[in-house]
Amino acid sequence: MLDRIWAPWRAQYIRESAQADGNSSCFFCHGLNGVDDRGNLLAWRRPHSVVVLNRFPYNNGHLLVAPRVHQGRIDDLSGPDLLEPIETVQRMVAILNRMLRPQGYNIGLNLGKAAGAGLPGHLHWHVVPRWDGDTNFMPVLGQTKVLVESLHEFYDRLVEEIRAEDDSTPLVS
């Protein structure tokens, strides 16, 4: 049996997203260059990676983990720019396990526009918590996704969990 994540509400993201590959329209770079981490949903700045909440999530807790460098190809990354984002994905899974107790995850990387990358100029991994039965009739019939917590409420809880786990990493608020 083939399971699919249906997300028709993400059409807004597709319609609104900038198609440029440059970092002028890159929300990762915009957030990293800014100081309003909560407004940009930037939850964690590490030396070589960043964690951002997805503005158009498939599920509660849908995170994006990216290298801090603006690169769209995995073969352009090396050393800590390649390794730390993967370690960050691992740490976020541990934190989400404590916070949300999902029964599984979809963790993926879309390389290039043809593969579904909404921001092909800045490589990033999706971390999507999943639960048995987490899709129902609402997205199909009502074109509506039910999320049980607002992005900013979840952001505040996530940042608190990150700080509790790694209070040696300063966060800009």
C-alpha cells in the first residue's frame, strides 16, 4: 500500500514563493541576516546550520534544517556545512520525540526544482513528524489542514526545548 502526504493548502506557498535562485529572496538567508528570529520562525542558529519552522506545514512540528551557507547543490557542501545539518536533523528528531511523541517521520531533501524544491537555491531537509491516521477527510474534502497549535506557540515551546538541551548555544531573540 502506498501512503501519500496530500497537502492542497500548500498551493498558497507555491503561488507565493519566489522562483529566484539567488539569496535575495531566500527566507533562510533573510532570517539569518535578521534579528527577529520569532517573526522569521528561526528556532536555532548553530555554527553551520539553522532550524526554521515551515510556514506551510504538512503537520505540527514540520521543521526545515538547512546549512547556513547559501548552496543549492549537495555536492557543493563539505565538512561541517554538510555534516552539521544532518546532526541537527538528528537532534531535532530527539527533541520532537520528547515534545510531540510522533509514531514516525518523513525526513527528506528535494534537490532541484524538478524534484519539488520550493527554494532550490538553498538546500534544506524537511523533518515532518507523522502519526497513524494523521490524514483524514479535511484536506481532501475541505481543502483544510487541521493543526492543533499555532506556529508561534509551537515556536516558543520548541525554542524552550532547544535551550534546555543545549543552553551553551546562544539564540538571538
